[in-house]
Amino acid sequence: MYPCWVRISDRSRRRRPCVMQPPQVYRNWTEVTVSEAETNGAIPGGTTLTREDLETLMADPSPERQAGAAAKVAAAWRSGTLDPHAQASAEALFRVIARKAAVAVRAALSEAVKDADALPHDIAIKLASDVDHVALPVLEASNVLTDEDLVALVVEASPAGLAAMAGRPTVSAPLAEALIDRGDEGAVARLVGNPGAALSDDNLDHVVDHHGASPRVAEPLAGRSGLPARVAARLMAMVAEQLRQHLAGRRAMSPDLLADLILQSRERATLMLPHGVGQDLESFIIDLHRQGQLTPTLIMRSLLTGDYLFFETALALRAGVPVGNAAALISDPGGSGLARLFTVAGMPEVQLPLARVALIAAEETELRDEPGAREHYRELVIERILTGFGDRVDTESVDYMITKIGRSPAPAGSASGQAAR
């Protein structure tokens, strides 16, 4: 029993002392404590709720003392040492706490049972639907919550609750999609940085569309393992444009020089991405084309750096012909077929001699069959190009030359050339 005060009558504000019986919550604690005391297996670390705890609690039922008692009951419940009756009493106690206790008590319970697989589903839902201080541990760690539960909770969750769900050890595809659709930047940033999150290509595209310009999201997204090359290319394009705008605003250099440097950096980085072969390569190039990034300079850069398959596939796409047909025309660098392919693809005519030199060097170094010969091939191509200029310049100057050549307009009247730009 513990003290209280009651009004003498409805019309009077005078009060008299009284003695109330402990509420059901304390009786539940008593039942758990008695059962645990009768159990042979003691709980280590002082986690057992003793009769002294109960006496102190009844004398001072403050939220702090209730929180400590709730944590001890949860520890006893998780230990597996309680008999069935006490186990049921503990779970009844949890329900009372989840409904009526102070926030500090509910939070202590949530932290104590957040990853307990035996937690009754209704208690998990109640805790997960509570205020952040109570809900976050369960939202992030509980395996009792199903995907359906979590998707439903996303609708009303706070930003902190969304971030907690995004940081779960595993995030299913439905939950990931729901979190992305909610659009909270902090949650999306944590989600894309979570290796346990199942993110589809459509999910990643949505993230880039809506959050790609945010460093908070772009940084963990760029570091995500297995990030598709086309998504990485889109991120790089956004970063490059942000950098261009920043430098242009500071007027640190001429607009033309700034555009050249940004283009060079973006295209060099694009070709460093692991873009695969076959269908993966075609999908990557199609996405570049759709984003307006399949430029003549990028195509020539791929050839001059030894990425023969990229060059072949990109030319075929710009020309609107099958890759096999393009390969047949490219296989005879000195013939008229390559010139026709260049014209239809909208490639600058001044790049044709450069392409012929590079393709002949590719044949000599067996680039198509020996990827390890790429460095030798690059050196050979640079040497032959520079011989034609009558002087030796470094690789960076060759990059600059490619960019300047790329400014030459496509042949007049070339529909495909206009479409590719």
C-alpha cells in the first residue's frame, strides 16, 4: 500500500489522507519477483527485481524508479528462467507500461526488449507507434515487426523514426520504396548508405532524381557497393554541374576554359566506371545518350584510352545501327565504311583521322583480345598522334586537344548528329 489524498466531497476542495491498494502493475511486478526468487537460475549483473526494490518502489513510485524496475523485469523475462505464469505476468506488465506509464518507463522497456524475438506482436506495435524516445529502439531493431507493419508505420513516422527504419540491419524492397517515397532526406541518406537495404535500379534513379544534388545523400550513395555505373555517371554529372556553377559564380576563369575542364573531368571519370560488357554496356551507354552525355569527345576518349567496346557500341547507338554492323565498318579503318559511320553518327569529320590512327594501333597491339595491352596501346596512339603535330606534349594536352576537336559541329544536314547532341 502507498499514501494518497482524496477529496472529502465534490463541492469541497478539502482533502483527507487515504491508503490505496497497489495497482495491478505493482501486483504484476510482485508475481514476477516471487517467481524469479523461486527459480534456481539466478540472473547475473544485479538485474533481478527484489522485494526491496518493490518496497522502495511503493514508497517512491517515481518514473525513474519505475524505469529501473521495468528494465529488471524485462531482463528476467528475457532470461528464460521464469515459469509460464510469471512470464505471462511480465507480458501483462509490459502492456500496462506501454499504455499508461510515463515516457521514461516506456523508453526503458523499449530499450530492454527492442531485439527480443519473443516479444508479443501487439506490444511491439504499441511501442513502435509511440513517441520517438520510446519508438526508435524498436523501429530500428525489432524482428517482430513485419514488412507490412513497417510500411504502415512509415506513413506517420517522424523524421527520426524514418531514419531508424532506414538503418535496420536488413531493409526489404517494399520498406525501402516506402521510405524513398516519403522523401525525407535524412532517412534516404541513411538508407542508401545501408548495405543491408534492398534497393532496385528504379529506387536508385528516384533517389538521384530527387536527392542527387544533396551532398548529404550523394556521398553515401556514391560509396554504395555495387552501384550501377549509369547511376554513378548521373551523380558525377550533377556534381560537375554544381562545380561549374560554383566556379562560374566566382569568375575564377573564363567560361570556355571552365567548360573544358569540367567536361574533361566528367568524361574521364565516366570511363573509369565499371560499365561491363554486352547488355550491361548497352544499357549504360543508352542512359548516357538519354542524359545528353554521349558526346563525340567521350566516344573519342574511350577509343584513345583503349575502351574499344565502348567506342564500338557508342558509335552504333549514335548512328542507329546494330552493334554488329558498326563493328564490321570499324574493322576496316582505312576504308570508306568508317567515314560513313562517322557521318551518320554525327561525329566531327576532323576526328576521323584521329580515329583511324587509334584503330590501326589497336590492331597492332591486339587490344581487342588482350586487355592487358591497353597501356602500351595508349602510349602508341599518343606517340603517333603527337608525331603528326611535330612536337611532343603530355597526356593532359592530348585531353585538351580532344575536347577542342569535339567543339567542331556535326556535318550539316545530319539528323542523327543533331539528335545525339
